[in-house]
Amino acid sequence: VHFVSNIDGTHLAEVLKKLNPETALFIIASKTFTTQ
């Protein structure tokens, strides 16, 4: 299991290099932090 907490290109590239594209599953969640 790998987590990327921000969209920093360098960090994302390092994680993607470790993955096998044939077996990888991505779950993407976004929050705007504007909820009152």
C-alpha cells in the first residue's frame, strides 16, 4: 500500500516507479477544506 499526500511531482514519480501498472489500483480522494 502506498500513499501520496500531495501532488508533488517528484514524490508521485518515486511512488509510481515502484508499481506494476497491470496490478495497480488507484483510489483518489480530494477535499477542498471549505466545508463549514
